[in-house]
Amino acid sequence: MSVEQGLFYFLAAFSVALALIVVLAQNIVRAAVALIFSFCGLAGLYILLDAEFLAAVQVLIYVGGITILLLFAILLTSRIAGKGVRVLNEQKVVSGIVAVVLMVLLGLAATRGFEAPAELPKQPENTPRIGTLLMTTYALPFEAVSILLLAGMVGAIFLARKEEK
Amino acid sequence: MDFLIEKATALGVPTLLAQVGAMLAVCAVIILYISVAAMFMIWWERKISAHMQVRLGPMRVGGWHGWAQSIADGVKLLLKEDIIPTQADKLVFALAPIVVFATALATYVIVPFGPGLMVKDLNIGVLYYISISSLTVVGIIMAGWSSNNKYSVLGAMRSAAQAVSYEVPLVVSVLGVIMIVGSLNMQTIVEHQAGRWGPLPWNWMIFGGGLQVVGFLCYFTAALAECNRMPFDIPEAESELVAGFHVEYSGIRFSMFFLAEYANMFVVAAIAVTMFLGGWRGPDFVSPLLGATLGPKVAGVFWFLTKSYFLIFVMMWLRWTLARLRVDQLMHLGWKVLLPISFINLGATGLWLVLKDMR
Amino acid sequence: MVPLSHYLVLSAILFGIGLFGALSRRHAISILMAIEVMFNAVNLSFIAFSRYLPQSQMQGHVFAVFVIAVAAAEAAIGLAIVLGLYRNFKTVNVDEINLMKW
């Protein structure tokens, strides 16, 4: 087993275990911390896939932005909850079955569907290429996403501000 | 670090072992450097603050001007009892200082100490620094929450809000330099600041291209806020929030927070030096003595450390000169003053680049 | 070399876990976290495809960047909504927010 395979299995197991903690944990702050480490595990997988720009962006935005937002919201909406509070609602069996069936179907599609080449195509230098593409080919989606983010900002500020008496 | 790996494989060590061994060795060197540097900085800060306040500071421990004071403090912290509050979330409580220190350590990967003296010359150097430095906030929130203490939670939330608010001006003010250099690679940025007349400061980025002085000041202010240093140290305001988010930590755990803060200070100064002040460039007066291979490296390290510690001196100077900003004043400064200034800087740099090409 | 199917299976597993969490957790913020896990799984499969299959314009990477941007916006708005819910209903468990049920 080469180093790359070993790293892949380790990071994969790490990410899956932490994702399980995220969906099953009693204490929501522990779930958020597990989410943080799961994102870091995925960033490691991106680096293994030669996507260093995406890995850095993942850590910067997901861990450094979204999880902080989640932790803030958890801190602001926390109540004294007893230990016996149910975490999963009454749909858990059905959703569990649905999730497993979906996993199996996607897994089958993955292992039988795609013909991957024997050797990897050469990846261009990541960051300059993505930058150029965002400004040329993908300029329209780029501008649309910036408008989306602006609308999101304004909406979130409006929804979350204190109400005037 | 690549250099070490090549040396080891040339000697016949298998590649995997060479890589892992080199990584561990470099990690040990960096941790050693951080410890020594932090101890020195703590002593230096006490002396600087003392002289600015017309008193003497540590004078006794170790003889000449109390140079062993930091070592004594370190030993004291290590020997203290490890107290964990009963209702605290033990796992997160234990993990928080580790996260904070590990991220501070991880940012040392892209610090260019000299020509060819980086842990790893990443192609996304600056982006890596920005993303890793935003992980510190996560550790701070974890620390605040898990202490099960209202003051800690308040301090942690204030610190997180402050760090997140000042991240954007930090990134945008660095973007000006990156636009001019055209690469995120740290060594490339340093080499771009070479001049026709050798290592004179004429070509330092701070004087080049557009309003980089503004960029430098903007970066420095935002970085001070990121480090939770005065005048932005509401999160650990000793006179207000009783040390904020790390009030429940003692002993080794507290020393990890402390070390992480000083390590962060050094990295911030190092990045400022690399981007704006010419990195390790300086007159090479050592080569005649030590030869052509070792000389430039030693001179590079010397100039780099000199410039970084000068910036750290400025940081300490500011701490003991300015008054602490209130939280709303801090937010006002970050969002309403620094952010527009950094965007104007970015726009002006872009304009300057376009005009330069049109000429 | 790790085959492409390994990455896709991992992505499927993460997506399934996220889906289970989104459907069966009661705390509103937990649901948002499970949705983030799903986003991550999708990003992983995009980038895996981008590495293993030749792409003229790095579609996988660019799409992943947009997914991250949209996820950030969605998390912000979702959390603002959760804060509004908490203020009005004093609870964040989604099955207690049933005023509009017949």
C-alpha cells in the first residue's frame, strides 16, 4: 500500500467517523467541533487530489467562516437542556433506510459507471488557471454569485437584527 | 525542508523515512525556535514596557537585567496544578489550547527565514497563511465555551467577532502586493523586491506600486487586531474581562495560549516584513567571512530577524502607548474605516498596474 | 494510485450520512450542519472528477468554488432564520414549530 493510498484511507476514515459524530452527537457543540475536524479532513483529501487552492479555500471559508457562524448561532440559541433530550426525531428509521439505499445506489453507480484513465492527466497550475477562468469563461456566474452573496448579506443582517420597540 | 529530504535520500535512507524524518526534525526546530523566541519576547516586552513607564522591569533573575525571568516564568507555569472546572466539557477544554497552538505553529511553514530556508515553499503560500490563521478563532471559541463561565463565553465571542471582522481588511490589503507580484509564493514575493542597486530599500514593496504604504499600515493594524494585541485586546482585557476566554486555564494549558499569542505576533511581523519590507533582503556583509554557500543564508536570516523584531518592537510600543479600544469602537474601525481603505488601496493598485502597462 | 471509484464511494457515504442527519435531527442547527456535510460530499466528488477525467476548463474546481460560495450564503441566511425562530418560538427543535400544521 503506497503512501497515497494509506493517506487516503486514513483521511477517509477520519472524515466519515467525524461526519457520523456530527449527525449522532447529543451535545451540539461537540457536533460542531466534529464538523470542523471533518472539514479539515476533507481539505486533506483535496490536497491529495492536487487541488491545493480548493483546500485552502475550504479551510478559509468553511472552517474559518461557516463553522464560526454555526458556533455563534449555537451560543446564541443555547438553552439549559437536560441530558435526556431526544436528538433524533420519529423519522429516524425511515431516513436511515433511505440514506443507506442511496449510498448503495451511488456506490454501485460509482464502481461500475466510470472509466477512469490509467494515468492521471496533467493538472495545470491551479490558482492562476482558476483565476483566469473566473474572469473570462465564468465571468457571468462569478458576478451572479457576488450578487447572491450581497443579497445573502443584506437578508441575514435584516433577519437577525434586534427588533426596534 | 526539501533540501533535508534530498540530503537524506542521497545518503541511502528510504524516501518515506527521509520525508517523515525531515518533517519531524523541521517541526522540532520550529518548536524550539518558537519557545526561545517567545521567552525572549516576553522578557523584552517587560523591559520595553518598564522603560516606557520609567521603571526598570525584571532586574534580578539571572543577573544582568533579569534575562532569565522568562525561563523562571516558564518553569513556574509548567509546575502549576492543572485545574479543570467541574462542569466544563473536558474534551473540548483540553482540545482548545492544542488547536490554538497547532494553528500558530502551522503558520510557520511559509515563513521565509532566508534564501531557500523555508519549511516548504508552497505555491499558495499567502493563501495558506490566511486560511490557517482563521483557525485560531475556532480554538478561541472552543476555549470560551468549554470553560462554562460567562466571562469566558463573552470574551470568546468578542474575540471571534473581532478576528473575523479584521480578517477581510487583512486579506484585501495583502492582495495589493500579490497583484503587483503576480504570485502567492512567498519566495517569489521576496525576490520581486530585489533592486538594480542590490539590496537597497528602494525596491521594497512598501514604496512600490500605488499606495502600498497604505496597504502596509492597513495590514499592520488588521494584524494587530488578529493577534488580540493592544489596542485591540478586549478579548483578554486584564482589567475588564479578567483575561477573557482563557480565564479558567492554568499551568501548561495557559502557557500554550500565551506561546501561541507570541508565535502569532512573530508570524504576523514576518509576513509584513516579507510582503512589504523586502523579506530577507539586505546588504550581504557576511559572505566574505563565511563563503558563498553559507554567507547569503546567514545574512538573509540576520536581516529577516532584524526587520521582524523591529516590527515586534513597534507592536509592543503601540501596546504600551495607546489606550484600549471599546468593542463598538473596534468594530467601527474594522468595518467602517479599514475595509473601505483597503478596498481603495486595491482599486488604486489595480489602476496603477493598468496605467503602468499602458505607458 | 487511488482509483476514482474510491473517492466517489467516499462521497456517496458522506452524502448518505448528511442526508440521514438532515432528515432526522431535531435541532435546527444540526440540520444545517448535516446539509454542510452533504455540500462537502458533493464538492469532493466534483474535485475527484476534475482530477481523474480530462477537463478543458477546470469545470470541477470552478463548480466547487461556486458551491462553497453558495454554501456560505445559505449558512448565513439559514442561521439568521434560526435566530428569528428562536426569538419567536423560544425553541430550536423543528418539530415543535408547528403553528401552520392543520
